[in-house]
Amino acid sequence: MIQRIQSIWFFLAAICLLLLLVIPLVSQAYSTTNLSLFISGIHHNVDGKSIQAEPFTGLLAGTIGVALLALVTIFLFRNRTLQKRIATVVILLIVALCGWIFQIIQQLEGGLAGVKVEPGVALPVLAILFMGLGIRAINKDEQLIRSADRLR
């Protein structure tokens, strides 16, 4: 049913993924500028103005696609097996996005040593956690249905 707890978990995962669009992942301070890494690209903050230096169109489209897939998972409540499979695929896609982001961070000047971690780094981890909790709730629903079938 759509009112079940897994719908809330999947919605929270989608919200976490969509928040990646506006919250920076890492930042790096230079003598004249500050560099911020967003899902949409690298932004330089010069004199209080944010200028996008390098766009990441593929990463942006991938993140939006995974967030939409997490939202679609909510509406598959009639087919719990398919819902679990797609939720597992979403988790794998989030892990792939994390790997892609890690590669981009390593290509920055100074690599991982010179960056300051921003709150956006925790959002993919939260999204994975929420998707896992949704799968767990689906399993509990299946156990409840099996036990009700045994009583008949």
C-alpha cells in the first residue's frame, strides 16, 4: 500500500538525492578564490559571486535519474518483488555515483588532501540508508502476509 512506511523511506532517499543539486560536496580555499564542487559542476566564488567553471552534465543527469527512479519505486507498491529489485538497483546506482564523485574530487588540484568536506557528502550515504530501510520494510510486509496466509 502507498501508506506503508517504505514509501516514506523511498521518499526520503529521493529528497536526499535531490538535495545534492543545491548542497556542495567539497570546497577548497585558494588565495584569491574559493572553489566549491556541486553535482552540477565546479563553482568559483570570486568577490561573493559564484561562477560555474566546469559543468558536469553527465553527473547532474545521472543524479536526477537516480532520484526519479527512487520516486518511481514508491508507486510500485502492488508488486513488492519488483519494488525490492528496483530499490536494490537504486542503491547500486548511488554507489556508482559516489565512485564518480570520488574520481572528480581526486582530479581537483591537491586531490583529497586540500579539500574541506561539506554536508553534501553525507547525502548519498543517507539515501543508501533510507533505501535499505525501505527494503527492510518490504520484507516485513512480506512476512506479515505469509503469516496471515498460514492462518487461513
